[in-house]
Amino acid sequence: MKILSRAWQFLSGAKKDPSSKPPYLLKQRSSTFIIILTVSLAIFTDIFYYALVIPVIPFSLTVQVGTPEEEVQRWTSILLACYSLALFVGAPIFGIYADHTSSRRWPLLIGLVMLAGSTVLLCFGTTIALLVVGRILQGLSAGIVWSVGCALLVDTMGHAVGVAMGYVNTSMSLGLLIAPVIGGAVYEAVGYYAVFYISFGIVGVDILLRLVMIEKKVAKQWLPEDDNSTCERLPEPDVEKAAHAPTTSADTRTYSDGSNGTLPAPAGNGTTEEPRQRITTEHKPQEDSTAGLADDTAPPSSTKQWHKNDAALVLIKSPRLLAALYGIFAEAGLMMGFDAVLALFVQNTFHWTSTAAGIVFLAIFLPGFISPLVGWLSDRYGPKWLSFGGFCASVPLLVCLRFVDGDTVGDKVLLCSLLALLGCAFAFSGTPLMAEISYVIGALAARHPGIFGEKGVYGLGYGLFTMSFALGGTIGPLWSGYVVAGAGWGTLGWSFAIWATSAAAVVGCATTRRLGPEAD
């Protein structure tokens, strides 16, 4: 029992008694750098493993399982669908669970166990059933990593959530870039099992970092307040917050967990800060300058008792959240849609080898490394025009793909240029929307004091984000595959352009720009 008690104390981070000694290297292990590194590696591991095993699934079916050649395509599609379905279902469930636990590290470790189990099953499985279970575990693990990991970053970097989401996009881009190249080279040089040994090595490093990391809310049990946070989160100053927000005296206005008319701090960092609006522990005066939308016009009430189901209902009914989720759904579909057709297109049109076909993906994913910069711009200027501009810029680029139709140097240069510009456009369209989820939750919490409780609903919010991304990642490849097979490459370009136009319209109409003291 003593061992179990110590293990639970380690996993939850709970302080056993007032005289308990702090964990070793507490300040370093709870630093923002370590937390960002841990979450980024977790997301990289998930994407890397996803992109690594897809090319070897047909080999697993034919050689490991003995599936007849005519059934390989069907079972490959089923295994891909198992991952997407598990991700779609698991993300919001684990997000809600993370919002009700004392530590976000605990569900992250559960996800790591699932990923390790998935790797073992997919590597050594010799039946269809084992491969299906392996893909389901992989999808559930991804749901945990994305929903809980993004929520943990919001806990840690509340004042710079856009930058945090930029790191998430960078990790995803890096995984998508190097996994196919490494996987193909290792498989060709060493063989099937060596591909999975790489995954085991990365998972081992991931385990180490997740065990080393200490959340800031756990660290503040020992660290002085000044070492942990010097700022407090304010309600979001944007146009969705109603003009009838509560007024407070400028010289006494404070915002802390559970106080009347305040934004509850997310689980993980007891006191964080809303982007661009800061108030120090000395309570710097700040005047409200907000205009309202009719999204939810009821003024905040300090006496209203909220039912536990109200939080999810209020969140899901927010037009801003729905717009952000649709934008994420569209961007995921557009990006992942190229996965299904681009390699085959360049092989058939340019007669490139599989290695060269894989390298062409550098053009579309490499620009993802500008995502932290885009996130910083979102924190500073708001998500609306960045995301709207990204979708609008992608429309003519997608249409122009129809001009790539011959095996000439000009066509090759044009394709790579269009893909690179599309990668930049996707970075501008997607990163601000990931941060927008945090902005929406902040605005709703300020308008409905106490509705989200002390721990917030960031896990649920990013669980919904993951659902949207998974749905787009499922529909996009199906769309592109059927369109190219039935109507050709040129039709795919303008059909994707219509999809991007719809996303631009939704984001432009429902997403708000941020209003601060310097806004007009």
C-alpha cells in the first residue's frame, strides 16, 4: 500500500503534507521550456508514428497476417478508419476526463501506455484482430495527446496561447516531414521490424520527458508565487464579450480563481494571463473597452447556480467555437487530402521515383515551421484576419494547380511553388484557430462566472478540436481520391478551392477580432 500511495502521489503531484520536500530539480522540471518540449515531443511522436506505419500496413497484411492480395486494399482502408474513429470518439472523452483530474500528466501517461501497446501489436501482430486493436489504441492515444497536451499548453502559456499552438503545428509538420523519409529508408535498408524499433526509441524518450515534467500548478505548492506566475488572467477583450459585462473599480479590480465575475484559471497553472491583456499582482488599473455580439446576451450573475451539463452546452452553442471547429475541419481536410493523391500524381505525371515523390511533401509541410510566428501574431492582433487571409490566399493557389499537367521543368517548378505557398497559407489559417478555442473559452467564462468550475474546460475544448481535425483528415483523403479518379487533378484543385472559400466565409463572419486599449 505504501508503494501504491507513493506512486499515486508521484503521478498526481499532490503534496503529502506541509512538511513534504519538493521534488528534485522542481524549478527546472516545471519550467515553461520543459513543458513545451514534453508536449511538442508527445505530438511529434504521435504524428511520426502515424506517418511511419501507414506505408508498412500493406506489408503487415500480406506477410505478417497472410491476407490475400485482393483483400489488402479493403483491410488497409478499414485499419485507417479504425484509427480515425478511435481518435474522433476518444478525444472529447479524454478531454473531459482531463478537466476533472488533479493532474494532466496522469492522462498523458495513460496515452503513452496505449501508444506503447499499439506499437507492440502492430509490430508483432499476426492476425487482423490484433492489427485492428493496435490501430484503435493508436487512435485513442492520439486523442489523449492532442486534447490533453493542448490544454496543458494553455495552462502553461495562457498569455501566449497562439505561440503555444504554433509549437504544436511545428511538431506536426516535423513529424509529417521526416517520418515517411526515415521509414522508407530504414525499411529498404534494414527491414520491417527496424521501422518499429525507431518508434520504440522515440516512445522511450517520450516516457522520460513525461515523467520528468512537473505541471506549474503542482510546482506552486512549493515554489514562491513570484517564481510561478506574476500575472493573472483577465477576461478576453473582444467583440464577443457583451457590453453589459460586470463593471468593477479600476483600483480594486482583481481576477483570481473562483472570484465573482472572473475567469477561472485552467487546470495546471493557477494564475495565467489572457493574451495581450495583463495585470500584475499589484493589480494594475485597466479599463474595459468592449463591444458586444448577440452570442449570449445574459449579463454575468454571481448568484446563478450552474448545472454540470451547462458548461458543455454553452461551449458548443458558441458561434465562435463552431466557426473555429469548421475552419480546423476544412484545413485538416485540405492538408490531408494531398496525402492521398500527391505522390501518385507526381509519379504518373513526372515519372518520379517514390523517394522523389516523398520529398515533394517538403514543399507543403516545411512552411509549417513559421507557425510559432503566426501564433505570436494571433496573440497580438487576434485570429480573425490571419485565418481569414490564409484561407483566402489558398483559393487561387488551389485553382492554379490545374495548370500543372505536363512533364516539363516549368510544371515541376510551378507545382513546388504552389505547394510551398499553400503550406504558408495553411499555417496562417490553422494556427490562429487553434488559439481561438482558448480565446472562446476565456470569453465565455468571463460572461458566465463559475460555469466552467475551477478547473475549466480546456480539455473538452481541445477534444472538440481533435474531433474536427480527425473528421477533416478522414473526409479530405476520400474527397481527393474519388475526385482525382473520377474527374482528374484539375477538378480537385477548384473543388478544394470551394471548400477553402466556405471556410473563409465562416471564419470571417463568426470569428471576432480582438479589442484592446490600442484597438480602434
